Amino acid sequence: MSAVSELPGLPVLRLRDAPARMEHLVWSRFAPSPAAAAFPATLGISAAELSGSPDA
């Protein structure tokens, strides 16, 4: 989901060949801090998805 769609009054400028960025999340098998646990939830990633193996 794009954050832009949640801001109807925001002007949008579409770019061609814009730089892209990839985010990699790395976590420990131990219990994460509250902030680290909340971050994936804001991205729509469930706890079940996080508990799977990275190769799944």
C-alpha cells in the first residue's frame, strides 16, 4: 500500500527511471524489542511470516 494514497491533498510527481531502494529486515531468534516488533506490523508483515525460514 502506498502512503501517497492516504494523503488526498498531496501533489504527486511521477518519475521515470527513479532510483529504487530495497529494504532487508534482519532479526534475532530471541524476543525483539517492542519497537523492532512493531516495525514489521506497520509494513503489513504478520508474526507468522517472520517466524518462517528466510528460504521459505
